[in-house]
Amino acid sequence: MKKILFCLSIMAFTVLAFAHGVGIKVVEQSPFIKTESSYSGGEPLANAQALVFSPGDKETEFQRGRTDAYGFFVFIPDRAGDWRFEVDDEMGHRKEVVIPVTEAFLKGDDFGDQDDKTVVPAYIKIILGLSLIIGITGIFYGIKAKRILKSKK
């Protein structure tokens, strides 16, 4: 019984550990870049420190601020290159992304990547994985039981 409780507690702590990742969704729409930061569970990273670094200066921030209540932060790049965006909730959750900005984007000819990529929370992935394992096991045992019944006839 102790082994079962130990295994269940390990599984519970694993689920909790996955629940605190940070994700950043970037929407480029000339002339601005909007970022949406959230925890892996979908909760917005509200009032988190946000830093933007330009391609020309990797040490001094181009812009500094805080995300709003919904995890959004917006900035307007002034040159082409790889811009670095960092978000930090100052409680141990930090994420950094590099955002490539082209000359076409700066001119307004390119509206960027408009794909709406949905981030699936970790607990949904865990539930899906366990469901698949249980389902495949059920199919296997169903086939095995059917063979046993046929052999007894």
C-alpha cells in the first residue's frame, strides 16, 4: 500500500511541476509587435516585468515595462533584426523569445505571422496520454478475452 501511495504522490508532484511553465505568443502587425504571456495553465502573466532588447544593443533595454492584467505587452521596433523579448513574474517564472523583424515589416508590407497557435496546457496533455494508454490496454484485453471465449467453445 505504501508503494502505491508513493507512486501516486510522485505523479501528483509531476503534474504540479508542469503547471508552472511560461508561454509567450507573439503577434506581429505592422508597425507594432504584441506579446501575450501566460502560464502553461492559461492564466495570464499579469503585471510581470517585460524587457525588450534591440538588435544593436544586447545589454541595454530598448524598452522596459510591465504586462497588463491580461499578460499583454506591445512595442514598436525601429530597425530590422532579431529583437529579444523577456518576461519575468519575479517569482521564478521567466521566459525569453527572439522575434525576427524584417525591413518589409517595418515598411508595413509584411503583416507578420498571423497564425493563431493555441497552447495546450500540460494537464490536458497528461490526461490525453493516460487516456490513450488506458484505451489501447482496453482494446488489447478485449481482443484477448474474445480469443479465450472462442477457444472455450
